[in-house]
Amino acid sequence: MAIAGGVTTAYRCWLDDDGELLVARTSAPRSQCVSPAVAIEQMRAGDGAMLAGRYMAALRALLARERDDGPARMNEVANEHIVEDE
């Protein structure tokens, strides 16, 4: 069910001490949600990130790719997973 006022299903995301992704489902204004690439930067800096639900698969894919290829490669491909707003 849609929530009025530009609010979307969102996830608070952060990394634990071992670098594993932790999430908590919530709702948030779209304007407070960041892209998967920005979320990774914020989480690596020790902060949490608010991500729209539709970007969760992309975030998980980027984190998996980062584990496989390293952070430098992840930065090159981050924008491949961004879906522009309609």
C-alpha cells in the first residue's frame, strides 16, 4: 500500500564490525534516501544509510562485487545499478 506524501518503503542500513550488512525496515521520504553507491560510502565511514527499498538488491550486489573485486572495482560499476526515477 502506498503511503501519501512521497514516503516510500526504506531500509536503514549499516555494516557490523565484520563488514556484514545489517538492515531495519522502515518508511522514509524519498528525499532522505540515497543511492547504493552513496550508501556504501556512508556505511564504510561508519554511518548508517537510508536506502529506498527498490535499491536493496543493487546494494547487495555492489557489496558482493566489492567483496569479490575490491573497493576500487566497485566504484567503477556502482552506477550500473542505479535506476532513475520515472
